[in-house]
Amino acid sequence: MMSTDRVVPLLQAPWRNRAGAPFPVTPLPGLQPKAIQGLKPDFPGILSMEMRALLRMSCGLAGAELGSIDFINVFRPSLTLAVDDEGRRWIAETSRRAGLPGAVWCVFTNPDVAVYVSDDLGAFLSRLYRCARSGRTLRWLRRLCRSSRGLDASRDSGNSVQG
């Protein structure tokens, strides 16, 4: 599980590539404590102290290649982070009692499967940052698409696929 202190630097400054040029990724402003308190009745999981701290710092990212990353849009029992241009829904599990939201999944519509992406929100944001910084986001997305087709083919043949 990644701690908020590893995520915070990704939300405090503009993202830059290896040459130092800025990306269009922009951290969105955080929420006021009253707004976070207002989420409590609607939030399906446990709103951990770490998640509260993250929301005070930022409610998401704008301009990511996946689309906007939203930390407060709820898709029960998960947090919808983004829906990208291809219609893939990026979700994080919200059932943890502590820490940032758990496992991140990419839910495809064609084929109709979900692919495991990372252990938690922090690991997902770190991977997205590394891919963006090195110009490998498209390569990463293509690998996920291949994984989704492999899962679909395995499901159709009756075999199970172990991650």
C-alpha cells in the first residue's frame, strides 16, 4: 500500500518530461473540509484519513492522457477515476479502512472485461506519471488492451487466467 507522502509530490507541482518541458497534466484544487464531510453519506467505502488528506490537497488531475482523473466521482463500490476517450472506465476499490483507495482496474467495454492495473491509487498515479514522463503511455495502454483480449479469449475458451 502506497502512503500519501509518495502521492503528494505528484499533486503539488506540474508534471514535466525528462527534458523538463511541462505536460498538460494539472492537479485540481483540493476540497474544503466541509465538502469532504458532505461526501461521507454518499461514499460507498470508508473515507480513510489518508483519502481525506488527499482530497484536501487535490480532487483530481486534468489533462492526463487517460482523461481527467477524478478522486470524488463514485461508482459503487469503487471510485471512478476516469473514463477515457475509448470508453474505458478506470476505477479504484474503496473498501479499505485505512490508506488510499485500493486496487485500480481498467474496465473495458469491448471486450467486456476488467484488467487489474495496480495495487492502489498511489501506485496507479506513479505509473501514469512514469509512462507520461517517458512517452510510453500509449504503449502501456496497448499492453492493457492485449491483456483484455487475452482475458476475453480465455473466458470464451473456459480457461482461467492468473495475473
